[in-house]
Amino acid sequence: MPFLLQPSRVQNIDTKHSIPLHSTTIPSTSDRILRIGIIGCGEISQVAHIPNINFLSHKFQKTPGDVDVILIANADAYHVEHGIIALKNDKYCLIEKPAATCFRDIDRLIGAEKVSKGNVFVGTMRCYATAFIDAVEEVGGMEKIQYARVRDISGPNSTFVEQNGTFPQTFNDFTDEAGQEGSRREADIFQQALVEEFEVPNTPQSQRMLRVVGALGSHDLPAMREILGMLKSVAGAVLTLPRGVPHFDAHIEVYSANKIVRVNFDSPYVKDLPVITTIREKIGEGGFQERTIRKTYEDPYTLEMLDLYDCVVGGGVSKTSAADARKDVELFQMILRAGADRFKF
């Protein structure tokens, strides 16, 4: 169930910009077909990943045998464990976000990657949207950022899923022992992250906030970091229930003295909805210009898979790497600490 996280005030954004981050390979012209294995057949696999792999059959082939790439899209508590197994077998792995929600686990993943021939590709798909990459370039040319906002009020996701024509199924054919093991792992992660690392109370309220910043915040925070830079501090954080209006309202908007750049994202649970860039700027002495740019209908999940393909075939490193995902855990820590006075025992 989606919730809305509202940082009440965000302070000290590092607005130092460099050229946009891209994976370290150029688009491949290879005709190689990568063998891909999938761990996890939940909603996002059925709605996005499996259909996209089928559409990209000239680049990927699902196989139960030996594989080149492993898609890890199961419960969050297993992402690191299965990622480490993939790396020990020298496989590339696409790990659904969040890769991890505590420093202990993300550091284990980074350590496993260092001694592997494989690499980690974290599935923060918004960073691969063509419109977003263009917006990063526009913002990178700003002399000074005066104001920025990042929001994701996604509405009732179940409504979009019910109407997207993919008809995902819900499965419950797992044992009680498996369910208990998942709960044990999740409890261990909460204790490690909240108490041992973030130094906040481990309560239902703090657990819920960590779930939200991990599951939903991980859609926005990596993109925010890429376009704005890493935050230095968070002044306050409040978790509230979502609205029921079936409207997806997610955007990043950045203001400078003479230009405003906005990227609008639509629901990732409906295929091929475009990501739109809007640029508003001063022209001449008193003129105004507004441009709305839609470069492609290829959705971020598709573009993410194409970049993954280029990384594997070219032996490159993803810009959304495990090391990059560690910065999200740093943000989780800032946000949880900022909201700590609301966590009641």
C-alpha cells in the first residue's frame, strides 16, 4: 500500500554538477542474446519485467539452465542474499529496488561485487528515462539552483494495476516455514538499520517509514541525487497516508534565475507512458518560452533493460551500481533520524 513521505524541509543540497552519469558502455550492436533467470514472480515481474523481456526477445531469453544475467525481484529481505549468490557465480544481476536498507547489507553486496566477474545493476529505472537524462544536462548548465522539489504522490497503485491489461496473479503457495523465515529476516534488518545504524527507535512507525523510503523513496531518491547532488542534511520528515484519487503525480522541478526544468513521471505500472520534460525560460529582455519535450514512448523499465544489455555485453558498470545504492541508505538514515521524534513505543 503506498504512503506519501513528505520531507518538511530539506537543507544543504550539494548542487555541484558534473556531466550526466551513464553506464560505462556505448549502445551495443551485438546480436548476442543474453540468457536471463528470474527470481520472484510478484506483481512487478508480471506487470513490467516479464513482458519487457518477452518484447526484447532479440536481446534476452528466459531460461531455466545456465544464465548470463539474474533478475532479482523477490521480497526485499532476500535481495542482498541472492545478489551475493549471483556474484559468487560471476553473474550480472539486476536487483529490484531497494538493493538494501541497511549499511551492513549493502556493504556485503559491494564486497561480493569486488571479487566477482559479475556486476550489480540496481533497478532504479527513472534514472534511465531519456527525458530525465536530458533534464540532467539542462540542470547541469544552470549557474545556481535557487529552488527544487521532488514529489511522488502516486495515488492508489492497485487501481492502475487493475486497469493496465496485464492481469497479474497473486500466489500463496509458500510454506509456513518460508513465511517465518522471511519475517525473521525482515525483523533482523529492521533491528540492524533502525537501532544499530540509524540510532532511532524500532517501532511500527519507524518500520513503516523505512519500508516506504525503501520501496517508494527508492524510485525518487537516486534520480534526485543525480540531478541535484547528494543531500547534506534533512531537517524534518513526516509520513502520511496517501490520497485515494487515481492520479499519478510525480515530478522533479528545478529552478534557476532564468530557467525552470521539470520532469514528469507517470505510473510505471502502465507500459509505455512517456516521461515528459518541460522547460520554461526567459528569452531576451522580457520574453518567455515554454517547451514540452517527449522524445520517446519507450518507458523507463524498457530503457533500463536496454542499458543492462549494453553493460553485460560490453562488460561495463551501471551508473545505478551497488556503490551508488549505498548513498540511498545514507538518505534513509537522514530521513529516519529527522522523523525520530514521531516514533512511539
